[in-house]
Amino acid sequence: MKATFALLLLAITTATLHAQPKKWTLRECVEYAWENNISIQQSELDLETNQVDWLDAVGNFLPSLNGQSNLSANTGLTTNPTTGILQNITQQSFSGNLNAGYTIFDGLRNINQLNRAKLTALAGQYRLDNIKDDISLAVANAYLQILFNRERLKLAITQYGVTEQDLKRTQELVDNGVLPRGDLLEIEATAAAQQQQIVNAENNLALSKLSLAQLLLIRDYQNFDIADETFLLPTSTILENSPKEIFEKALTFRNDIKQSEQNVELAKTDLKIARGSLYPTLNAFFNYNARYTDAVNLGFAEQLYTFDGIAYGLSLNVPIFNGFSAKNNVKRNKIALERSSLQLEQDKLDLENTINQAWNDTQNALKSFEAAQKTLDARRLAFEYARERYSVGLMNSFDFSQAQIRVDNAEADLVRTKYDYIFRLKVLEFYFGIPLDQI
């Protein structure tokens, strides 16, 4: 009986644990986004295509080999293959040939095409990593928004709890004739307003969860939630580095810059390929052929051996005039190279501007948070003083409610500036090479 009860309890406990929704950490959210994001999947397919292009480029260094055969029947006046005389006969014939070719020199285009395939694969990898960087930032922002709304909800509930206590004390003071009944109504109005704030905070929290779930492409968004953790204000020395120092370090690892650099190298290689078309092309060829016909009194194998032939040699193709297409193609690739170089410089300027803005935003966010903390401390002291005066009837309910509202607003502003600073700090650290694994 005891064993049966223990098994039943274990089954109930296991079922309860399985029924609880998963609590997602930031790291899990980021990794899930990497695995399921459509843009990332498309970029990964591009990498597979780049691998195929690389195999094509490798194949250009190998000789070509092709076989061909033909089986036909002729009726009427035709040449007798044995006598060479025209006769009205019906004959069946078979022919086959084997062709092999090899490019000896093509203006180094094969070598440059192989280099281009390698550069394309590398640029594709940088593009994929850059997409992951952007998605990581988007996920971190949405994750922090949930934390912000969750803390705002907790704050609203706490504020309402304080108001409930004030409401009880006011009720006692009104019952004892210390305060007029209008003061009680004023506190009740404040409590009602805070209840509305709780409803709004719950709605904002639900919407922020929905936003992150949609970003992660999670369909069961109703059961989606993040981990129950307390996030304190992080300590960081990133602001001790100047924007220029952060920028110089970012140039060494930022995937968007690496991708732009590879695009310049690709343009250089395309220019070399285009110039290769101005050079002569030298190819080697080899051909073997044999035939059979039933008009000859020889066996199939014997005819193939008797009537076979071999041809081999070299083929030189010298470009002389092609309607300016080759030279124009070289000019187009020169323009493309200049455009890629300018784009690289523009990307560097954009990155530098972004880092300067991020550094200033982080510094201002920290100052705003510190100012909000000082404001809250002052508001709390003022509110305690107002409460003492209100308790002895030296302050009316309206002024007391205003003092409480100022505290509530200061607490809300502290939460807002806290998470604003955290996100901007993480963005700046991200440009310095610190990953967004955790907050």
C-alpha cells in the first residue's frame, strides 16, 4: 500500500513538473533564435551554395572527358563502305567517340575563380555571423523589456500595498475624527488609480512576452516566459575606454566590417578574372573514334578495332576584337572595385558614429540612473515627513497623495533608467567584443 502511494505521488509530481512551462534564459533565447530565424537559415543555405561554387572552381582545374555514340539505319542510294560504290542498299551503322580536353592557360582565370570561391564563402560566413549579431541584440532588447515590465509590475503591486496600509490608517483617523472623510476618499482614489496601473503593467508584461516569443518564432506564446531571476545593476569599466579605443578594437572583429573587407577582395578578384579574358587561351584536346556497319563483312569488335582513329593537339584562341565587350567588362569591374572600397569606408564611418553614439548614450544613461536614484532617495524622505504630518492632521489628503505620487513616479523612473542603462551598456560592451551571454 505504501509503495503504491509512493508511486502515485511520484507520478503526480512528475506530471506537475512536466506541466510547468519552460523558463527561458537569455542564452537559451539567443541560441533558439539562431536555430530558427529564417534569415539565418537562408544565409546558411547561401553557405551551402558557396560550397558548390567552390567545387565548380576546383573542377575547372581537371580535364574534361565526354563520350558520344550514334546508331542509325539508312535505306537508299548510299556509299558502300567496303567498295566505295554508290548502291541502293539498306545498312545499319554505329559510331562512337571519346573526347578529352584540358585547359593549359586561360589568363589565370581558373586560379582567380578558385580564389573568388574561397572569398565568397568567407564573406558568406561573415554575413551569417553579422545576422546573428543583429538578432542577438534584438533578443537582448526584447528580453530586457520583459524584465523592465516585470519589475514595473512588482513595483506597482508594492505601491498599492503601501497605499492599502495608508488607507487603513486614514480610515482609523477618520473614524476617530482626526481627519475629514474627504481625505479617505482621496486615498481611495489613489488606490483605484494604482489598481489601474497594475492592470496596465500586467498588459505591458504580456505584450513584451508576446513580442519576444514572436521574435523567436515560438507559437505557444501563451505559455512562454523567461527565467525568474533578479538582475542587479551591472558593474562595468567599459566607459573607461574612449570611443576611439572601442572603435579600433571593433574594427578587428566586427563581422559587418569583415564582410565589407571581403567584398573589396572579391571585387579585386573579379577584376583579375575580367582582365584574364584579354589574354590568349591554350587548350589541349584528345579524340578517339570508331565505327561499325552491317554492310561490311566483319564482326562488331573487329570493325571497331579496324576503323578507329585518334586525333590530338593544341588549340590556341587569341582575342582580337569582340565588340569592346572584354575591355568594357574590365571597366565595369574597376568601377565595382571602387564602389566596394567606398562602401568599406562608409561602413567604418557608420561603425565609428554608432560607437560614439552608443558611448554617449551609455554615459548619459548612467548619469540619468544616478540622478533618478538621488531623486528617489529625496522623494522617500519627503514622503516620510509628509506621512508624519498627515498622521497628526498637519497635511491634507491631497498634498499627501501628491507626495506619494511623486515617490511612485520616482520609483518608476528609477526602474526605467536602470534598464535603459543596462541595455545601452550591453550594446557598448558588445561593440568591444563582450558577448551577450548573460545580463
